[in-house]
Amino acid sequence: MTITRPRGFRAVGLVAGIKSSGAEDLALVVNDGPRDTAAAVFTSNRVQAAPVVWSRQAVADGRARTVVLNSGGANACTGPDGFADTHRTAEHLSGLLGISAQDVLVCSTGLIGERLPMDPLLAGITAATEQLSSGDEADAAASRAIMTTDSVPKTAEATTASGVVVGGMAKGAGMLAPQLATMLVVLTTDADVDAATADAALRGATATTFDRVDSDACMSTNDTVILLASGASGIAVEADELAEAVRAVSADLARQLVADAEGASHDVHVVVRSATTEQAALAVAREIARSNLVKAAIFGNDPNWGRIVAAAGCVPEAVAPFDVDHLSVTVNGVEVCRAGGAHRDRSEVDMTPRETLIEVDLGAGSATGDIWTNDLTHDYVEENSAYSS
Amino acid sequence: MTITRPRGFRAVGLVAGIKSSGAEDLALVVNDGPRDTAAAVFTSNRVQAAPVVWSRQAVADGRARTVVLNSGGANACTGPDGFADTHRTAEHLSGLLGISAQDVLVCSTGLIGERLPMDPLLAGITAATEQLSSGDEADAAASRAIMTTDSVPKTAEATTASGVVVGGMAKGAGMLAPQLATMLVVLTTDADVDAATADAALRGATATTFDRVDSDACMSTNDTVILLASGASGIAVEADELAEAVRAVSADLARQLVADAEGASHDVHVVVRSATTEQAALAVAREIARSNLVKAAIFGNDPNWGRIVAAAGCVPEAVAPFDVDHLSVTVNGVEVCRAGGAHRDRSEVDMTPRETLIEVDLGAGSATGDIWTNDLTHDYVEENSAYSS
């Protein structure tokens, strides 16, 4: 169990007929309270899908009762008609649940620029409300229904010392980028917390987990991470305790997103140390993580530190002050570059494990930052040239 | 004829034994004067190869007599020893030619982090000075000797109304990026011009040609573009006339670089119109050109405008003010997106030509900017995972 493991939640996933494949494509998560605390973060892309525009204003009051998620269509770049579709979706669900439409959050994922098929979607929502339940089966079906090119559903959970439970599910397998990925995440907790506490926990968690994933530098129009708190545990948990559990579940899900990135054969962890600031460290880590030449080399099991150093050198001095002559690069534990030049032989590096660890020391300060990415593979090209998404 | 077509130049290309393949790997271009005017622009990567560091200071006085170029090794990230190698190279050649080492420019390209084999290099330079000549054969050999993963040599020339000739050769087939590519370019002219005029012509030309090529967003440590002017025509050409000829030759070479980019199956021209400023237009064009999802879609002959719009939306508002609802996208002449939403059907777009034209109208002003890039293909991944460069 995951999203309904915290007390006070029900969920469902089913086939509404939005996807032409006939796979599950509609999920609901309902918070039965007593609290209806909600927080959310959204894509920073200026092109925002209709459900993002809707959910952003709906969650502004820190409250929500339910999230409806569909795969099979992003409802992005669909204009006023697309927004009306999202509005109708929320109205329809709120009528069935006897709540305000303003307490319905909506998430969509799939192809940009196409209208959603509203008849099957609304009929699916009607059916979904009759099948809501708690337990493994509901959780599994909901996590499957939000998949697009994901190869596996992604779920996680954590329990705090005081007994509060946090559960979560995520989808995302490409367009994974800074300030969120093509990624829908729903987190649930039975903690008895107010909106400000939930919001702080969620923002703190995303900043160090989902925001650190940069699979292919492409930022989606639909990214949404939602936290719902039911208060059903009756435990007024400390803010820090909740924050840590939300962060742990987010980190677990983020790691699963990286592991399932489209066509990847290596999960790459870029850690930049001895930077002047965390921001500088992250800028260098992100530049390395975004280098197609670095990513292709890793696919070829080549610890090509020259490409890593060249990528680091593309970061402006004003963003990350460091001296190239003090830079070292360690790949999977072997320091292949020291003081800006060749050190241990690249043949000593074992590149066969799925996880590749690139450690860069800037020799400029004491701050650290890390980014997760993937290698650039034939399968990435194949999936993203053959799949219109 | 190309680089020795302007009067006053000799060149040579030969096998020095730097490349293990046994292919040509050393080129010389000598300016016999009477002028020794020179200008150059270099990579803005903070990691600069030894020959870049050398040539930057050598050309600072606006004069140079010769350029020696090697493939088979970048001499980057090689520390003080690598710089000493470059220095020795310049000293050796200057001794043979009876000139100052300060009048020798050096360019290297190949793998980062390895020392150059100095014995074959210096012996090759000695042999080269004995084989300098003007004409097709010398030009062809020189342009071949600077190739790495290039599939064809790249040369161009232009003649101005007043009879001044500009010739050029270039190498580059990957790591092609903003503010220059992994790219070595030597331009020659017999114009009778001073260093300031040559410098202005070169900087103007690179800003609108080589700097607009962004094959894979990876900026090299060795990029160098050099212009040598011999004055041998005796024609004191107008600055504008020279600038236009230098620009024309640079544009020709830049287009050839795009056409030969590693593994590409489409040359992609991204034109952004109706921006508030040229800088804003270029920022949007570059973001689209750098999107792996856009590039993979083009490889798949998919005019996926949603990915184009999503990429445009990643540019911060402060950099490029525009309203997504006013944005249109035209791919190969078909306006697939108007007012931020779907317009003509994507099936109307013919993606089979090698050249793909993406036109984005921001509806925000009157400035235009364009970037050339390539699609993301299996062959790109193959070349860059199998080839250690």
C-alpha cells in the first residue's frame, strides 16, 4: 500500500478509454479528512497546461479534497476550450462527491496540443467514484493509470517516529528536467497539519529531490506535485518530522524516476564539491548532466573526463567561481583528473554498473550540490522519435 | 583553390604520424605578405587548450605569419607540460621560417587530456615547411589534415567587387555549440587591411555565422577562427566590402559544419520572429535548438510542435518577453500551431527533406534571430559513445 496507506484516503485506477492502447488511464485520490489540507508545486514552464492553471488557483487556499489524474492527453496548448474541459472535469467530479469544484485538483499527462475525449473521461470519473477503496489493489491501479512511457509504476512510503504515515505515487519517464520533470506526483499523509506546514514540507522536499533530477533538460508543461493531508492519524506532528518523511518519500520517488528514464542504461549521479555556494555547485552539476557528449560517453562506458571538464568550463565564472587548474574529476571512485589534467588512467574505471558516480571537486569553497541524470542512448532516441508525446 | 586562392599564401597538409589511423594530421598556412595582419576569435569555454592560450597572446598585436594546425590531439587539460609543447611547436616552426615565435599561431583538435607526440609533430613540421605551395592540391591536403570525425573537408571562397579574395577552410563535426564549436577555421585574404579592420570583419562574421551554430550545446576547449591578410592584392578594400566577403565565406563554412554534424539526418534551421529584441529571439531559438525532445522528434520526421512550444516556454520571461497565447509555430511551411494552440494538421508537414525549417512567431515585437542545429539520431549516439574525443 502506498497512497492509501496513510489513514483517511481512498483511491482508484481504471480504464476510461482515453488511451488508444486500452490501458488504465484514469486515477482518483480522495481525502476523507477530517482535514482537507493541500499543498502543490507546479512546473515553471511558461507554457502551462489547462490542469496546471486550474489546480494552481484551486489549491491557493491550502485546501483540496480530491485529485483526478488522467494519462493519454496533456490538455496543454488547447486554449480556452481546453481550460473549459478541465473546469468541466472538476465540476463533474465535485458534483459526484458533493464537494466544491474548488476542492478538486486536476492533473493530465500525454500528448501536447490535443483536446481530451470528454465523454469517456467524464463517464470514467463517474465509474471511478463508485470504485474508490483503500488498500494495495487501489494503490496499484492508481499508480498504473498515470503511466505514459513509464515501464513500471512508482510508489513509496515512510512512517515517522510519532506514527504519521506518508505515501506517494509518481509518473515520469522523460522530459525530466530542472524545476520539475514531466512528472505527476501525489503524496498523501494522515498527519494533522495545517496548509502552511504542508506547503513548507512539500517545497523543501521538491527543492532537494525532484528539482535535482535532470534527465534531458526538457521541462514539461504539466508537472505537478501534490501533498494531501487528512489529519486522520490525529497526530499533530512536528513540522520537521513531517518534512523529513515527505522528503524521504520524494527522494525515493525521484530516484525511481531516474531509474525508469526513457531508454537509459545508466543512472548518473553528478556530485560537485568544494564550490563557493550550493548554487554554484548545482550550476556546474547541471551543465555536466546536460552535456550530450558526457551522456553519450557514459552510454559507451567511457569515463571521458575531458568532456566533463569541458562542460564544467561552460559555466560562467560569475555563476561558479573556480580555477580550472584546481579541478579534479573522480568517476566511480577513480580520480581520472587532478589539478585540471590527467591523473589515474581511465582504463581503471569500471563503468559496467548501472549507477555512475561523477564527483567533481572545484577546489573553490565548501559547498556541495548534486544532480541525477541519465545517459544518452539509442533507446532514448528511439522512444522520443517514434513516440509522439 | 581556397585558402591559397588569395594572393600571398602557401599551405600544406601531410601525415605526421599523430593520428594512429595514418591519415593526414598536420597542416600549415603561411602568409608571405607583404602584410602580416591577423585577427582571431577563440572559445569562451573557461577550460582553454594550450594552443588557445598561446595563440590568444600571440595574435594580440594583430600580426601573425603562419598557422600550424594538428588533428589527433587537442592538447587541452595537459597543464604546464602541454603549454610547453605548444611553445616548442611555435619555436620550432619559427626557426624554420626565420620569423618570431610570436608570429606563429597554433591550433590543435582531438582527444582532451592527452599529451601530443612531439617527435612526430616536430619532424612533420620540418617536412611541411619544405612542401609549402599554392594551389588546389595544397589547399585540399591542408583541409583534410585538420579533420577529426568530419566526413568531408570544408572549404569556401569569395571574391569582392574590387577584386579582393577571401578563402577559408574549417573542421568540426560535433561539440558544435554557441560561441563557437569544436571548430578550427582559417580564413585568408589578400586584402590590404590593418589589424583593426580585419578584427572587426572577423568578429562581425563569427557573431552571425559560427556563433549561430548549436549542434549539441557542447562548447569546445579548442575553438579558434583565424583571419590572415597578406595585402598581396595591393587593394586597400573598404571595411564593409571585406566584412561582407568574410561573412559570406564564414556563412558558407558554418552551413557545411551543420551539414556534416556527427550522425545528423536533418539540418534544422530555427528562425524566431516578432521578438522584442534580437537577443530574445536568439534565446528562444537556442532553447528550441537544444531540446533533445525536439531534436529526436525531427529525427523521427515528427513535426511535434508541442515540444517546440514547451521548449520556448522554458526561456525566462525576463530574457524573452512574449505571451504564449500569441505564439505560432510553422514547420516546413505549415502553420501547425497558431495562438498557442493546434492549427493545421501535423500530417500536412513534409519532413522528408534534409533541411527542416522551424519558424516561431512570438507576436511580441519586430526582432528576428536564427540558430542552426541538427536532429538527435542513433548515429549521433553511436559516434559519441564509441569515439573517445
